[in-house]
Amino acid sequence: MIAWTASCEIIRIVWRSSLEALKLRLHKGEVPPFHCGSRFRDVPRAPKPERGVLSLFRRPANGSLLLLLALTGVPSAAELPAAVVIVPVANMYSAANEDSDVVSQAIYGSNVSVTDERPGWTKVQTNDQYSGWMQSQETRRLGVAESGYATSGHVAQVTSLLANLYRETDVTVHRPLLAVPFETRLDVIAQGQGDDAGWVQVRLPDLRSAWIQAGDVALEPRKLTINESIALGRRFLGLTYTWGGRSSLGYDCSGFTQMLVRSRGITMPRDADLQAAWQGAVAVDRKKLRAGDLLFFGSSPDHITHTGMFIGHGRFIHDTTYGHPGVQISRLKDQPWSRLLVACRRVK
């Protein structure tokens, strides 16, 4: 029995290790044509399991695969340990070191699932099912009794591109505690009254309290229409391009379109190739494009490397390093975009 238990544990470890490595590789489908948000770098190959474990996968008919799945009991995201991001923008790396590439980001107050740990590093999964390594000091592990930060009750969502948090309702007394990016969600304690009118008191994810100006937040955030999401995109014109970026400090191409779709209350996959294959959108002919449709560029439909959003009148908004780095509006009939357009999608 002891030997059998040990064998099960070995299988469990190998399965989870291989699964995490495979998930990381599946998320690396983009190659930078013009160096726009694609992440197909020199990704290490998934470690090969022991030969005996591989043989279980080769013979699923004998029930070994079902037994393996039952033994491993791979948890869902809801069952994994949880943490919350406590820095304005936390980089997510492909490996547990700062010399590896940044694959994505999570902003202040984001709840993440913890899937693995190394000294000084935590592997996390964001709500769009994207995985990467964060420095452990940039998160706070949530207690068993905590359901998540700013997930219920009164919540303020930052609508400014950047908003300062203060220790009191006076911008002249002390420097800001920190500045947080667009979309940051904050747990509201109270709305200011009297001398504090025009301010909102919030509980921070590190359990401190702070004040934010009411003009920087929406206390009842709502889903935007397609036209409103396009107007939102224009607010970011000129914002510099950032590889792996997913915040108002700098997006990459797929991070930018993901944010625009998210403003409509829809969670879309992280990378451009995954977005093009996403079941939440349907194919549309390029001659029948409507404002809000997603455009995908590359050498072929199987090799998508860039994305943007059609805004009407033959133009689209996107984040790229082609020409000059940053969010910009381009004409679809211009090269290289007309030649590289390989897929168009309309969100359902």
C-alpha cells in the first residue's frame, strides 16, 4: 500500500508539472511581425514525464487515463489558493526569474489563483486563464475566510488612466501613497461628507485605508456599448506600446483589444491567436465589417501575430510598434495591413 501511495503521488506531481508546462506553451502562439503583442519566444519545451506515465496516455482504453485523472484530482481555479496583487502593475514572467520574458500583467487589486511556488516567486493564473510567474512580494495571500478583494459590496472602479491614492483628503499635505491604473477595482469604505466631500475612502488590498478623488472612479461601473468602447480606445491614443502589457501604463496589441472588449462586460482570451480561435466570436467577411469587429493579422490564418478593432470608415485602432510604438488609428486599405489581414471576428 505504501508503494502504491508513493506511485500515485509521483504520477500526480508529473501530471501537474506537465500540464502547467503545456498550458504555458499553448499560450505562446504569437510571433511579432511588427513587434506588436505577440509572445512566441524561445519557450522551453514541456518536461517529458517518465516513460511509464506516458504509456498510460497511450492506452486510454484500459482505463488508466481515467484512473490517473481521478488520482490527480487537478483542482479548478476556484479551488486553488488565492492571492491579490498589491503593486500598481505586476509583471507575469514565463519563468521564475527576471531574465525571462514578460508574458502578461495583472493590475492592482486583481485576484489571482496560485498554482505553484518557488523561493521568492509565485505562479499565478488570472481570470482570463493566463498563467505566469510573479514576484511573491507583489501579492498578498488571501486567508481562508476571504472570498476575494473587491468582489462584492461597494466597489469603486478607476476610470482615469492613472489615479492617485492619498492618506487624507488633501493633495498638498503628503505625497500619494501610490498611483493605480485604469480599471483598478477598490473596496469602498465610505463616501466623503462635509470637508471630505468629493472623496471616497477605500480599503486597499494590503489592508490599509486610503482616499481617492471621486472624479477618478465610478461607483456603479456599467458595461459600455460598442461605440462607447471605441470612444474609450481613443483615450489611449499615443500611449506607448509595452510587450506583455495589460494596463494603462502600456498595453500590447492583444492586451489592448482585450481591454476594449472587457469594457463591454466580456472576458476574452489574452493572446491574439487565442482570441481569433475564441468561441465567443464568429467569423465575418472583411467586406461586411462593422464597428467593434476584431481584426487579426499575420502570414496566414494559422499564424496570427497582431490584432486591432475596426472603428468604421475603413479604419481600425490598435497598439503596435510599426511606424511608431503605441496606440494609433490606421487605414485598413494601407499596407502592410491590407495584405496581412487574415481573419475578422464579431463578438457574439
